[in-house]
Amino acid sequence: MLNINQQYYDENAQDFYDATIALNMQSLYRQFLPLIPAGGSILDAGSGAGRDSKAFLDLGFDVEAFDASEKLALLASELTGKKVAVELFQTFESKKQFDGIWACASLLHVSLLELPAVFLSLSNMLKSEGLFYCSFKYGEGEVARNGRVFTNLNECGFASLIKGLPLRIKDQWITADLREGRENEKWLNVILQKD
């Protein structure tokens, strides 16, 4: 699953950057950023083109970012002026404890089987009471589409996924896709809080 997705993003990095860099993300930022202390630390997990990292840096947050695609990480580094690490969710490590984790439309590229371990690993990098935003295409199961593989989740699937983890659902809501022409695609957005 990872190799297919990495290959896709490496081969289509500039197109993906061009298609996503100017999206207006304010509706999602408004749900998450007020929960993070001013100047707090945010891990942008699966940062893609770096759009969100740049927005958070511009607002004075301390941002660390990584992405599995070498080409996207390079574009994100150029955009933000900060080195974006090339890492997988399964292998990323940080000694830092973050106030928040932002995983916008990124964890959906992790297989359903591996997601609980990834959530646990990331939660270990959160401060106590830290916040964790993530989003998944709304649905069930793993699907292949347009050269990529996605794990879709609905409310029930997500609740079952994090059962037993040191995370609780603080808020969840469904949105339409922000990209033009994809308004019929739905997303499950979740804000988790570490116990």
C-alpha cells in the first residue's frame, strides 16, 4: 500500500502541489488551532506539499513536518523554509512532545491493519491532553483509485479503530471535499485528545 502511494506522489508531486496548495483550509483550522496554545508545537504528519505547515508557521506555531514522498517533502521544505523529513508513519520518531498533531488526509494511506499501531506511536509524541486532528474519506474498507490506495472510515469504524488507545474523541464532523468538482466526496474529520 505504501509503495504504491509513495510512487504516485513522487511521480505526481508537482501536479498534487499545484492542485492543493491554494485550497482554503480555514474551516478546518478554526476547529483545531484555537485548541493549541499560542506558539505551541504542531507535528504535521504526512505534510504533503507543506500548505498547512506554512500556514501554521505564519501564525507563529512551532512546526515539525514529515512526509513519505521525497519529492513532496522537497517541495514542502522549499515552501516553508524548514526541512521536512522523509519518513513513513510506521517509522517516524521524535523525542519532542507536541501540543498538537495535524494529519490532514494523510493517515488514509496507512492500511487498516497498521492504523492502530500508528495512532499509538503518534499519540506517544503528544503531551498529556494534547490534540490530534485527522481526516479520512468517508466510507468503509480499503479501496484503490487513480493509482493510490485509501483506507476509508466512518464513525463506527473509527471508534473501533482507536478502542484501547490513550486517545478519546473530542469532536468529529463530516465535510464535503474542498476541491472544485469533488463536493460530493465526503470526509470524516476527528479531533482526538490524549488521556
